[in-house]
Amino acid sequence: MGRDAASEYQTRPLDAETWDDFAGLVDENGGVWGGCWCLWYHGKAEAEAPLKDRRALKEARVKAGQAHAMLVYRDGTCVGWCQFGKPAELPRLHNARAYEKTLTNLPDWRITCFFSGKGHRGSGVASAALSAAVQHIKAKGGGRVEGYPEDIAGRKATPAFLFNGALHMFERLGFQRSRKIGKHKWVVTLDL
């Protein structure tokens, strides 16, 4: 397990070996956002699949190496994650029209979604996951990485609804604002 130096969290990539940890956290949290199973960004067909099929769809992707995330652990228990992948793996984005309107080139990698389990929100889980995802991407050859965070400066935001992460968290790791694609949503980039 990798250790995040800034916290008491450990991180591991989502794969066949860590699947049960991920699935356990999803089950404990009602399937996450009404049963998403972290499929929304993979494509419309999977996101709209019947609830009873979503767990198996995600598991099949993970075991085939077609779903990537960094899992965050505290005291041996999975407490959250950060999803990332190539654009072909994660083709859907919120605010897609605004994103595509100013798109010049697709990134090499996308960081699309964060989740922290109940009782762990607002405690650095997302930051640990993002840091580990950036290091994992760098080890896989790097390239241009994009994220789609919310700017929460000067306003209240419920941690449960910051599924794309907070802008300041990305900026602490060196991501730069590229363009705005919503009232508070940005495209941020980092070249690795």
C-alpha cells in the first residue's frame, strides 16, 4: 500500500485484488448516489443500466482493467476513492456542451469523480486520493491530465456533492485553471 505523506491514509489502485474493498464501501453507502456504482462517466448505457446490473458491470470493467481509481484506506478500511482514466474509458462529462465548445485537444487522462464514505467527508480523503492518482498517472507515463472541479471559494458546498472535487485541492497539486465550463466549474490541467 502506498502511504500519503500528508495524512494517515493509505492508497491502493482499484483492481481485482481490491475489488471487495471498493464494493464494500459502495454497498455501505447505498450504491453511491442512488446506485451509480461509479459508472456514470463510463458511458450512458452503463449509467442507465438497471440498478440490479450495475455492480456486475463495474466489476467486469475493473477485472478487465477498464476502470481505474485510487482507493483510500484508513486503518485497513476503504473510506473513499478518486476515479481516473483515459478519455476513451471515461467519455462522459458533466457540462459537456460547454466543455466541447472550447475544446482544442483531448487530454491524455481525466480525473472525473471522488467519493468519501459517510463519516469521512471533509477529512482529506479526496486530497489523498487525488495525490495518489496523480502519482499513479505519472508512473504510467503521464501526459496532460484534466480535472473538472468546483470553485467553492466564498460559498458553502456540501462535501457529498463535490463529486468532481474542489478547485483549491487541484491547485494545491499544481493544476492550472484552463477554462470555465459552468458557474463554478472549471477545467484544470496538469502536465506530467
